[in-house]
Amino acid sequence: MKINSSRFILWLVIALTTFSSCKVLQPNRMFKTDSDFAYNEFKPVDTKEYKVQPYDIISLSITTNNGLTLINIGNQQGSSRGNLRREIEYLVEYDGYVKVPTLGRVHIAGKTIREAEAFLEKQYAAYYKNPFVLLRVNNRKVYVFKGGGGQGSVINIPEDRLTLIEALAMSGGIPDSDKAYKIKLIRGDLSSNPEVYRYNISSLEDVQGSNLLLQANDIIYIESRPRYARRVLTEITPYLTILSTFLLVYNLF
């Protein structure tokens, strides 16, 4: 008896569609949460200062006389940035210490930028007259994932602040296949109950009143439309090719 190839292929497609799991159809999906997952509630704008952490990369500008040298150099060059560009970068080591000129290794992890500047100025006061210290953290970043995890961007946080809208714009916006009404913001240690927020920026009404300020190491994940039909077709095309070849050879005999 000849095999009805059309009917067989139809049943094969139905079977693959029915029994294929989301891991097969969306293998790059990240940060999945259950339908009843309890997201964290929105908070007022958090003005908490950033604290220096191990493995941070910091830059220091150290002058004397309460920064008078810095101002004079800036005036001579037309901009105070002329001197700031000569800042030297240092790594905060795993134990929170950083090795800086004159002082050697000092512990600054856990201090805010202001506290670290005041601490260093106090330490340098033993060697210089009225020391003036500017400290910057150069590796504060947020991570943006789009396309169900298929696209990733690393965005540096400026000295002042970075908002969710700015981070999305810097990463290229939201693709057509992604959902502007399903954006996850993951904050904190991923291995220890991180905070997970859900944002909807599809309308101005939903955006208003939300805390959109980002913190260092925040993860932004934009969910995408599954497009199961396209993925099923991609998955079964190799099998259909083999099956069609087999049926063609079979029917010849």
C-alpha cells in the first residue's frame, strides 16, 4: 500500500508542534518567571549613593591646596577637563583594597564616592597641604537583552545617572519582535533572591510615576513574541526534507 505523503507530513507537523517544549521553540529565552510570579513593587526614585565594590576600576585625580592647581591648569588650557584626562586608573582588589601612590594599599570598598574622597583626602593630609581628591568609578554598567536573549548590550552608566529609557535608546531601541509592555528589570545578586520589577512603557500613562533610574549591574530583559510557526518550521524543515526524499524513493518502487 502506498503511503499518503501529504497526510503523513501533516500528522508529523501536528505531533512536533504538540510535543515540542518551549526550550525547543525558544532555546535562547532567559530569565523566565512563572505566570503567578510576585514581582517587586515599584519604589520612589532611589537616590542611594553608589558604594565602591571589589573589582571596580576607579580613577583618581589628586591635587594640593584644595584643588587650586587643578583650577589653574584648567584655566591655562581653557577647560578643567584638561587635567582630568590625565587621571590614572586603579583596580579595587578582591579584598576591597586599592593600591594608590604614596599611601600604598588602602581599603575603600563599601564607601560611597564622597566617603572615599574624604577618606583619601584625610590620608593624603599627612603628606600634602590641603589635598583635593576626585574619584570616579569607571566600570558601572547595565546589561540589556533583547530578542528573547538573542541580542545583548552593555551600557556604561554616566557620572550623574541613567534611566531605563536612556538605556533602551543607547542599545538601539525595542525591535519589532519585542514587547514594550513586558520589560523585566533584575536588580541585585542573581544567586540570592534578586529584586525583579516589571515595566510597561507601551503608553505614557503606564510610564508615569515609575522608578526608571538604573543602578550598577542592573539587567534589563525585554520579552519577545514567540513566533511559534516560524520556529516550528525551522525545526522540522530538515526532517521534512529527509522524509520527502524517502517517500519519493519509496513511491518509485
